[in-house]
Amino acid sequence: MSMTRLTEMAKDLGKALAQTEEYQALKRTVSGTADDRELVELRTELEGLEGQIEAALRAGNEPTEELKTGYEEAVERLQVNATYQSLVSAQTNFDKVLRKVNQTIQEGITEGAESRIIMP
């Protein structure tokens, strides 16, 4: 089988995945995150704290307790945010679909490796 044909099949698989209810739900949830002001503010806060932690580590310093505590508290607030929980749930559901697809591909590879028939 040619690489061109495999690429076409992969693209078709991607199109089919995009049509699944799980992907559509994920897409809707991701779009909705921009409307959650609290979530946007938390993400901005976390990005700032992560930048400070990285800077401290790059300088060879341990982040301050205040910085660690601030980061932990922000993560806790993020985890209880309803929009964030919906996003995690939607991503988890789509990941399950991808795992099943990957498992099925692996089964096909195993079967194909055992077959003596060469596909055109």
C-alpha cells in the first residue's frame, strides 16, 4: 500500500473523528471556556505564577512558600470551576474514543503483520 493511500485513509479517519459526538462536545466546551470570566482570570493567574516558578528554577532558586501556596490555591480554584470540570470531562470522553481507535489500529497492524496477503 502506498504512503499516499495511507495518508488519505488517515485524513478520512480524522474527518470521521471530527464528526463524533464526543469531539463535537469537546469543541463546544472549548468554545465556551472563553465565556467564563472566572476561568479566564484563573488561567491568566496560573500562567503568571508558572512563569514566576520557572524563573526561580532557572535562576537555581527554590520558589518561595508564598509562590507555592499561591499556585496550589489557584489550581484548587481551577479544579472546582464548573466550566473547567466540563472541559476535563469532555476531553476524557474524547480521549476514550481515541484510545479505542488506537487499539483497533493496533489490532489491524497485528493482523496485517500475520497476513501473507499484500494489499494493493
